Amino acid sequence: MEGKAISRMFAALSATNEAILRARSEDELHQRVCDAAVLGGKLLGAATFVAKSDGLLHCVALAGADFLAHFPKAVDPAQAQQGLCVIAFRTGRTIATNDYMNDRRMRLYRDAAFRLGVRSAVAIPIRRAGQVCGALCFFLRQTGGLSRHVVGVLERMAENVSFGLDRFGQVEQSEQLAKQNRRLFSAMNNIVSQGVALLDERGRLVMYNERCRQIFGLPPELTTPGTSLRRIAEFIKAEGSTLDEPAGYLQAAREQIAVKGRYECVVRMTDGRSIRVLSEQLRDGGYISLHEDITESLRQQASFRLLFDNNPVPMGVFEYGTWKFIAVNDAAVDLYGYTREEFLERAVTDFAVVADPDAYLKMLEALPLAERDGVIVKHRRADGRVLNVKIFSHALTYDGRPARLAASIDVTDQLRAEREIRRARGFLDAVIENIPMPVVVKAPKQADAQVGDWAYTLLNGAAEKLFGVTREKWIGRTPAEVQSAASVSIISKLDQEALTSGAAVTSEVSSAKLRGSMRTVKSYSTAIRDDRGRAEYLVAVFEDVTEQRRASERIAYFAHHDSLTGLPNRVAFDEFFPRALDASNGCGGELVVMCLDLDGFKDINDQYGHAAGDEVLRGITGRLRAAAEEGAFLARVGGDEFVLLWQNVGGAGKAGELAQRLIAASKTEFDVEGMKLRVGLSIGIAVSPMHGADCKTLLANADIALYQAKNEQRGTIRHFSKAMDSQVREERALRADLQRALEKGELHLHYQPQVDMDREVIGYEALLRWRSAARGDVSPMTFVPLAEETGLIVPIGEWVLREACGEAASWSGRTKVAVNISPRQIKGGDLPGLVQRVLVDSGLPASRLELEITESVFIDDFTRALSTLMRLKALGVDIALDDFGTGYSSLSYLHAFPFDRIKVDRSFVADLGTNERSDAIMRAIVTMAKSLGIPVLAEGVETEQQWSWLSELGCDAVQGYLIGRPQPPHAISRGVTRVQAQN
């Protein structure tokens, strides 16, 4: 039983790995994993809880039909008594219970678990970046279903889910960083009011904002990266600039920058505009150039002396020594918000916002005669707002008094823009340096250099870490000077592709030796070209994808291979089968399909444990591989089920020979920890195109042949035939009709009386009958075994119990009703709970219900069966041991459980009085039962002679045609307490 559970868990694990490969979001991943547990693992239900920002654990995925309406949407991990999920989340450990109904931790949830059918459950924490972020919960319908092997497989599912969450997190982080960079670059370009240009150390354009293009009226082709400053200067000159020749201008700029680190000039345009240009050298090479249209400012200065009062520039005259204003113009009144009278009552010191007033006064006293560069200070307006103003001043005599004329220019916005420019410049430096992706830039050492002569000009910190070098060792050198010959060969090829391609080139190298180990590196290369299309730079971004590729390969392997045996699994088989069939059809050959099933493997699992079963599976796998033909494809598709595909080119009979070798290979015993274990092998064979032209038909027919082999004689080989197909089709049709019989009301009950030796009626046995609309009356000997085999006996058995109890409730007196119980009903669900509900619903007293079981219920799980019978006994119902003396009879069962009645099989009653052995056996059974105080009922009593013998032996009750045949409910004589012998 556990072997099949483990197989289903591994199927669910494979589906989980596939979900990680295919899921496009975390929510889809969680749902796929839950579906895999329920559909592939055959669990009752599965749920995933994830911690959210509100502090609660939210149910983000759920599988299992009955759970959808009853499961909580969120739980509070801070509260006590919140179930396995919260305990696993808080402790970070796997929490499991194999008896949910009796686990004290689950007492608040027993009613819900009872309705849903939960009997075992486990919660396993899931992690993101090593931190617990939620829990996976799995629910089983059977008590004790969580062995350490099952829990181990479920924990592996949770580990793979954690891996998938980390993969989503890495992708999301990279996307967010890229979006943030784009937003910042866009913001820098739009918010700066001045023209801004970034140039490299050779005077070529790196970035040019829209304002700069507007100032000089440059066409788009001159504002692309790589355009030389000389071309821009020549264009401005051609448009009528008063500059000297571009060569002279550029030479002057280079000389001043070399000495001062900056260069400033004014460019006068033919349309009368004056453009102030300020260029400054950047720390890591290159330049930043600011351009401002100062035409209006110059015009104001030119008319300053002539037009004071009406000058748009705020101006004021203050007396030297007292520093009080003696004249202001309208612009100053507007700028500062004071009236002219208020201005004339104040001094310069009243406006200044300074930390040290004395130092400010000393600065005023030390001003030169003419302050042409301007001093930036903070002034406070009348409304309290602080302005950054640039003060230009010179000394003069005003009304005979020593004074100073000062012009105030509000540069608050300008300073803000300059701060933004500095911030943007620093940001550009920081982006390249701190970007997590390794970035490398190369440039030719000289014009028209071959690709091998391109030297490194930039490596960021991430590139240094990836290649294990310092940038000082690489900058200015070619790859051949600093790297191995093998690396240079790869680099040269990629560089050449980037130079000849018009787009970015993506490549992946799986054998790159980095920091002493072989790594898989993905690169993105592109060429930066000038306006003539010539490549000036080669930019490459790298990504170490070694671990990603290893993880992907690992997931792909486990998605297509059985983790226990290493054989291809069902997924791999389904992918390979069509290709093999196409190849066979293409060459006109035969494709042999063999379905293999181990005989006796379940017994090994039950008797010696699943660890021993796993060793046997690994051993038989090795033997099958060795015995198979070269080129044969062997896959494990179930717990102990295998499929083999083989292209037969050896003629008729070769498939049978191969099958015989496989069976022979399985016959040798396996030595497992000193135990000699043995399994058999049954094989069903179908061959294309004789037995089918498509995969589905071939596999189905091979499976039919296997079914026939196991039914007839295990350890044999059967080739598919049409006769097999007809037989299986008939069985399947009968099974389908039986499935619909209960829904269509074709099942009904007959009741056979049971009497004591005084012919007093003590009860009736409920016997199931099927009258099919298509088949007529179907014998119970035909359909009951089929119901047992398919599991239909569980719902049918519940219907029989309800129908019989409902009918018996209408009988008078203390007459009992006996109902047969199948072993599947005891193993497959909560039979005591069902009986209790039926008794309550029907109103039948428990003392009037007798449940008949056979000894076979003890075979698979003695402890579980005994526990179930004890719970039934506690309800007050009687338990009878049916068919005693046949099958697996054991006196230990009578010792272990206090049966209320023993029913002797009709085979011992038929020969009474004519067969001494039957007389002796019957006498021994009655004597033993009386010594144990257990009443005996004999079945199949048909003659007065049998009655007499049973009476003489001391039998307590009888049942058979002598007393009465099974009758429908309406034919039972209500109120009859005694019966006479039937003719």
C-alpha cells in the first residue's frame, strides 16, 4: 500500500518540478503544486499559505473538491491554536499528524476534518531567500498515511517550491532595477532647465538633452552618441556664430581644462542670442558641459546704468558703513515683497540668512570695488520664504555718500537645476559602477584596428569580481595581453559578430574558466558607432548563469526520470513513444511494446518494509537493463510497473525470446540485508502495426495482454489477441453498467430469515440483488467480486446499510437485520461514523443491527481492522464472523475479538449425516464456540436431516432454503415469529 503511495508522491514531485519550469507567476506555481499533490499524489486535499503584509497567512492556492467551500481564506499566526500550518510557519519545521481526529492540537478542527474526511495531515514550511514565508499543507483520507518516506517526498516538493520562489524573486529584482534606471534617466533629461551635454575624453558626445539641442538648433543627426564636438562647433560656426575657427575654440578649451579643470565662454549667435558655455572635467574621464541662454541677462546689464528704476533686475543702493538701503528699483520690490518705504527702513543685514552675523559684516567690508563674479547668499523675503540670490555689486558715490550698487538675481531654480545636474552626473557614474551586471567596454587602439587590437577601456566592479582581476591590470590592454589563448579565441569570435551585426549579439559559453573553475557565462554585446557607422566602442554585459543552468538541468532531469531507479519516467515515455513509432513506421519495421509488472512485490513491501521494496526495485531495474536488447527503451511508469519499447529487426519470435530473458533475469533471489527476497514478472506484448497503428492503441493492447497474463498464471507472457480484447471489453462494459446500476435504481435487497432451534425468527440477512435493464438478473457471484475489485463496493455497501436499516426499522419486536460488510469498507473510510449516522437517520436501535465480516478483513492490517471493530462494538451493534472455516481461518481472531456470532459456511452443512469428516468438523466448531460462549449459526440448511444433526450437535441458529428463501421486502410476513419447513 505504501509503495503505491510513494509512487504517487514521486509522480506529484515530478509534476512539481514541471510546474517550476512552466509557471509564469508565483500564484500559478502554488496552484500547480497543489493540483499535482491531489491529482498526481491522490491526496485528499492540498493548500498553500503565504504570509502577506497584513501579518496574516493567506491561502493562495487550494486543491481538492471538498475543500473549496470549507477552507479558511486566511489565518493569524500570532494567535494560538491555528493548526499545523501556523505551527510549521512559526517553528520552520515540518509538522505532521497521522491521527488527526485524536490529535489534541487539532481539537478545534475535528468537526471540519470529519466532514472533509481528513485523517492525516502534514504542514511543511516554504522559504524565500532562506526565510520562512509560508507553508504547504497536505491532507490524507487515511489514518497513518504519513510514513517517513511519504513525508520525505513532500518535503522535497516544498524545497523545489522554495527554489522556484527564489527564481521569481531574482527575475523581479532585475526588472525593477531596470525600470528604476530608465525612470531616473528620463527624469534627468526632462527636469534640467539648462542644456546638458556629456562627452567622453576624446570630445565625443555621450548624452545630449533636448534643451541643449533647442539652444543651438542642432539637427537630430548631430545629437546622437558618438558625434564629435568638432562637428558640432563647425555646424554652429556655419550657422553664423561669432566664434573663431572651431580648431581655435577647441584648443583653448583643452588648454584651460588641462590647467583649471574647467572652461567658460560666451557664444554669440547671429540672431542676437548669447549662450554661456561652462565645461568641466569629470573625475573618471570625459566632460560635462552646461549651456545657458544669457541673452536677456546681458541686455539687462547693458542698460543697468541707464535704467535703474525700470530695470527688470532687482537693484538696490545701500550706504557703506550703515548698510541701510537708500534706493531700490521696482524689480527689487517685487522680488522681496516689501514696499519701497519698508525697504528704505532696512539694512542689507536684515535680509541675509546667516549663521554668523559678525562674519557676514566683515565680508561686506572686504568686498572689492567691483564684484563681477557674483556672490551667492540666502535672503529672506517679506513672506518668510528663503531665496538663493546671486549678488553683483560695485562701489559708487550716491548723493555724495559712499555707497554700493547691488543687483540681486534669483538663482534658486538655477541652483536647484545645477544640483540635479550634479546628482545626475554622480548617478551616471554610480550606475555603471554599481550595476550588478558585469560591464566591459573595449575601444580600438588606433583607427581601423583589427578586432584583436581593441583594448579594454572600462570594467565596473561586477566585472572585476566575475573575472577575478583588478581593472588596472586590464585597462589599456588587449585580451591577448591579459587572458588565455582559449579565452581570446572565444572573445575574438564574439567581438567580430558584434562588429558585423547591426544589432546586439547574445551568446552563451559553457566552458569559461573563471576564478579557477569552469563556469557558464551569457554575454550581450553591441557596437557603439559614430555618425559614419564606424564602430568606436564594443560594450559587453555578462551574466554568470552556471547555477541557473545546473538547476534547470536538475529540474529537467527529475521531470523526466524516476528518482529511485534512474529510469525514464512516464513523462519521458510519453515523449519518446510517438518518436519511436514514427521511426518504426518510416523503416517498415515492428515496434514491440511490452508492459511489465512485478509479481509479489506488494507482499515484500507489506512484510519487510518499503526500504526493502526500494532495494528490490533498484535490483530488478539493473537486471532488466542487462537482459534487454541493445537500443531498447525501458521506463518505470508506476510503482512496480515498467514499459519496454524495442525496434524488432530480427523477425518473428524475437519479441518472445526477449520477454523470456527478462522473466529469467527476475527469477534469481535478491539479497537485502541478509534476507532472500524473490519477485516474479508478468509481461503483456503488443506489436505494431499488427496490434495497433497509434501509441494509445498499442499501449492499451499491451496492457490488456498483461492483465490476461496476471489473471491466468503469474510469471507468464501473453501476446495480445482480439479474443482478449473482446473479453476485456465485456468486463469493462459490465463494470460500467455496475457503476450506473446504483444511480439507475437497479440494485435492490432480498431478505432471508434466520431462526433459532425452536424455529423462532431471530432476524433476516440482507442480500444484494441486481436486475439490469440490459442484462436482466445478474448473479451476485458475478457482480459482487467486480464491485470489490473496482472499489464500487464502498458506495454500494453504504446504500445496502441504509436500505436495510430503514427497512428493519419498520419490523415489529426485536428482530435483527444482518448486513454484510466488505473489507474495503473497513479499510477505505470511517465505517463506525457511517454506521452511527445510519442508525440515527433510520431510527433503528443499535442492538437490532448485526454486521457480518469475513476473516479476510484482518489480513492486510490487523491492527486497523481490530480498532475499527472495537469502535463498532462500542456503538452497541453485533459483530458476526461469516464463512467461518474457509479462507484464512485462524483461532487468533476469536481470541483477539469478542464476536457475537459465528456463521458456519454452507460447505460444512451440505454433507452432514453423510460425511464423517464434515460431521467431525462441524462438531468441533460448535464445541469450540460453546467453550468460548459464542453462538453458532449454520448456513445452507436445506433438509430436515441437516436440521436434526445441527440440533443434536447443539447449534444455536440456522439459515437456509429449509427455513425460507431470500424474498423482497414486501414478501416478508410482517409479525411472523415462527416458521415451518419449506417444501
